[in-house]
Amino acid sequence: MKLLLAGISVHLGLILIFSLIYWFFGNQFTKDVSGKRLIPGEFIDYLFISLTIQASIGYQGIAPFTNIGKMILIIQQFTVIMTNILVFYLIHLHVFEIYGKKTPEDNTNNNDNNNENTINTVM
């Protein structure tokens, strides 16, 4: 459960961080595909774009206008990819930790098999 909450917290944190970055660089984006400039943008617009990118849906309604805007979007998209890879890796480790452990019986059986192999090799 802690792993799940950590993953959710990371994604929510990234959404808020990039919302603030988009809000700060608001003049780098257009309001729609027709090219109308977003002057001045409301925070909800930037929260919306950050959430849709973080959810890997893509951006709608607001598009990057300049190279700086494009780079900010690229950074968030790359961050989403890396975060997802990290979360999947941590889940894999957690599942392996739970289901990959051997019981004391398994260790006893392995020792018995090793002893039999040693006896057979000596003979």
C-alpha cells in the first residue's frame, strides 16, 4: 500500500510542479490550434494540460507556441515515461520480494538434494 501511495504522490507532485512551470511560461503556449495566444492564462488551463500529459493522453486545447514551450512539454513527457518505468520496476521488486522468498522447507529440501548429489558424485 505504501508503494501505491508513493506512486500516486509522485504523479500528483509532478502534475502540480509542471502546472506551475506552465503558468510561469504561459506566453509560450497558444489557446487552441488556430494560433490564438493565451493571454493571460488561468491556472486551471495549465493544470489541465499538465494532468492530460501526465495521464499520457496528450495535450488538448493548449499547444506549445515556441521552442521553449515545446521543450517544457518534452521534459514532462520524458518525466512521465521515466516515472512509469520506475514505478513498474518498484512494483516488480515488491512482488518478487513477496512471492520470490523461499520457505525454510525449501531450504531443507535443497540441502537434502545437495547432499544426495554429493553422495552420488563420490560413488
